[in-house]
Amino acid sequence: MCPKIRIKFAIYLVGFTEAAKQFQVSTRVLDLRRTIVYPDYVASKLDLAPQEPVWQIERLRMADGEAMTHEQIYLKQKILPELTAHEAQGSLYRLIEQTIPIGYANQELEAVVLEKGLSDLLETSPGQPAFLAHTVAYSMDGYPILYDNSHYRADKYTFHNILQREH
């Protein structure tokens, strides 16, 4: 019997590739397009000018061949002007940091149940629990770089947070 795959995200900002480094990581790019049409909440989170182009990237992240995470990412095109599907298979954080250092992220995490399409992609049954993370990654000086909605299989992830009390 194979050991159960479980990825632990710690309190510091890491991408999937870094968090799952003990596994054979792969990525399937489901969609990659340059667009000026995106939801209003994306424009707001990324502080986009009207019709500012972004990359819309849909990816499925795998560990040891097992589907783990579904990502829907919006990335400012000016950060990576010529992004290819081959490049999008790797670590976007590493790629971005060749241009601009990522400083921090703001993330909201909620519990959801998977609907049919996502459960098929994540190779699980509809109605299974998942974590849905809404994340905005920022440069060191607070410039928004990307917005990401990721569905993490709840049976495959642990999130570890340290919460500081404000005084």
C-alpha cells in the first residue's frame, strides 16, 4: 500500500511546487489565455486599469500522479509578457520572481463541497469536502501581482497557521 499523500502548508508563503517537494510534482495546464475580460472582483483585487490585460491560467496540480489542487489564476500580463503553456507547467512563483520579488500574500480560506466538474478533475466524488483559497500575492512593496482561486482536496492537505493577537 502506498503511503497517503498529504501536503502541509506552513505559515510562510510557498507555492505548490515548494510545499510538495517531497513528491513527484507535475502540472497540467487546462487553459492559458491573455484576456481583458475578467470578473470585477479580480480587477478590484489586482487594482487593474480598465481593460488591462491579464493571463488567465487554469491548472491541475498533481503529486505522485494524484490530483491535488485545481487553480484558477489571474496574473498581470506585464509581469510575464510572453508566458507559454510550457512555462505555466512549472512554478509560477519562481518565474515571477525572475522579474519581481514576491513579498507576501493575503489569503482567505473557506470550506466547500466539490461540484461535479471539479470533483472529476480532482479525481474524487461530488460532494466531497475541499478547501477553497482566495489568494492575492503582492510584491515586497505591496503591488498586487496575481489573484488565485484554488480548490485543495481536504483529504490531502493540512494548513498550519500561527495567529498573533493584536495589542
